[in-house]
Amino acid sequence: MESLPHEIVLNILSRLPIPSLVQSKLVCRPWRSLIRSLIHDPSFILQSNHPIQSQLYLGDFSSQNDGNYNMVTMKLPMPPLSRFTLASSCNGLLCLLDYHRSFEPCIYNPFTANFLELPHLTRHHNFQVLGFGFHPITKEYKLVEISYTIYTCGGSFGRLDPSPFKSDVHILTLGSSTWRHLGTVPYHVHSQQKSQARINGKLLHWVSWMKNRRSTIIISFDMETEKFHEIPLPDCCSSSNKPTEGFDQVVVIRGCLSAVRYGNDSEELEIWVMKEYGVKESWSKEFSIGAYVPKILLERDESEFLIYSRSYLHRKQTRVMCMLRSGELLLEYRNKALVVYDPHCKTFKDVQLTFEGIPTFFIVDVHVANLNWIDTLVDMAEN
């Protein structure tokens, strides 16, 4: 194949079905680049938790002739863990949490089956949020952990005491033998939030609560300086007295930091885009998405229908994954369904997932395949 002209190889690959294209991505880097130019949209890592536990898949989009979407998945080699959960993904490397080691993080490349256990970190808190990133200049991969304990006052469940509102921050550079303690910060990032936006390669972002603030804020962490900063918010959220009016999620849209918020009635989902990074005045509301119930949720028993009603689904149950090259948005509902939304026609299309045994629950993350070995990347960081 190396002796064939580029145009002929491209013509051959363009005739392959999507499952074969997905498998052919692993042949070599030139093929992967060619195939990505054919598929157009990003790949995804999916972790199935039921009925097959902790199984990893690579997913790629396929647009059908009738305009509908199909995501074809390929089962990936498993790490040497019996049970785990997908925490984050960066440059083809997965950050997994090991259930049997008190949710200790580890790094895994599913395309090389290369696995790296990380140094143990003694924790004194109940909740942890992980950020995984790569600095394009220093060539270092770093793992950031924000951990905290929720205190209650008066012994009543669910009533939070804001007085000890602080989190411990630890950081690990891949290749190092120890975690470093960066001190405490007055932020709480919800431990169940999978939303982490990476901008310019080195800046991680989360939605967070802060002491004496009723609304949420957006914080950033610089992988080079290892410092936190607050992102200026648009007027609709920066001075809000109602928690429901703050942002609930961050995402990258067209390379820009973007944030998701819900209307007071939870019937409309808004996406705001920061067109010029760090400039408050550049925030603009770009999308308004109405409530929608995917077909797979409508097929539940009638006794469960109230849970999946239109008004309930938008109460922090819908996650904006990314924008496709078509300009449509990929949405994820309750870890059970993927939907493509067309902002021009304001229409929804359920994505048909093709699995070996369709899971009833899954975790999904945008993913870019990488054939580098972890040891090589660690050596680069050490040098």
C-alpha cells in the first residue's frame, strides 16, 4: 500500500464500510489521518456498565442516506482492571478510576494496551474531581485532583454548611513518583460532573461553587503556572441571586470556551460562547434548545415515565458533548441516549448505537486516537 499514490489509497478507503474504517484507523498514522478526513467527526470512547460491566468501545459517526445518524462501535482491549470508571480523556490517553483501589486513578491507552499505575495519594476527603491535561510547550501530562468534604449543619441531611467551603488540590506530572500539594482553594466542583473544557491545550475549566456565592462560577486551571483563575461571566449570570440562573456545564464549541445554562422552568437549554477568551463582553448566547425526550427513554415502563418527562430531563440531565462538522450539536441524555440537534431546523435525531449487547447505561467522552506509548510520553516529560 505504501507504493500506491495518495489518491488511490483515499479512493480505496472511501469505499470501506464504517466498521472497517474504524478498524483500519489502527494500521498506521497516515491511514488514521486519511480515515479521519473521510469520517469528518470526532471519535468517542464509550464505557458500558450494564449489561457488560466496564467494557470500553471506540465509536464513530455514520450518517445514513435518510439523514439519520448511526454510531458504530468497536470493542477495545481491556486494561488489567476488573472494574473501573472512565474519568477523563486527553490526546488518546484515558484516565480510569479503579474501583478496587479506592478509586485510585490510572492511565491507559486502549490502542496500544499500555497501562500505567500512578503513585498512591492519601486522601482525607469524601469527594474528588480529576482534571487531565497536556501542556503543548512543556510536553508534560498532568493530573489535577480537587477533593473536598461536604459538611452538614444541625445533623440534617442535605443542608450544607458553607463555612468550611474549601478544597484540597494535588497535582501529578506523569513520570513523577509523588503527588504535589498545591494548597487549598475556595471552590467546590461537583464530584459527579463529567464536564471539563480544555482550551488552548493547557487550560482546564469547570463549573464550581464558591463560598458566599449563590450562583455558580467558572474556574480555570493553567497547566503551566498551576494556578486557578475565575472566568468573567456575562451579566445574566455574574450577578444572579438565583442558583438556577448560573451555568451548569462547560464545553468547547468552535474552539471557544462555552457554557450551558437552563431556564427557570428547565424547558430550554442555552449555550453561551466566549468568542474572545477572557473577555467578558465577548460572551454571546448562540443556541437555545427546547426540551426533548429520546425514544429509548419513552420506551420505559409507564411507572418510570414521570422521571423522563420533558420538564425533568433538562434539570441537569442533558449534557452537550460537542459540535459536529455539520454544525449540529451532539447531546447526551442521562447516560442512556445520544441525540443530534440541528440548530437551524430545531430538530432532534436519535443516534442509533450499535453494540455487542446494547447497554442500558454508558459513559461517553470525546476522544482522539493516539498510538504513542505512555512510557515514551513520560520520558518526554522527564527530559
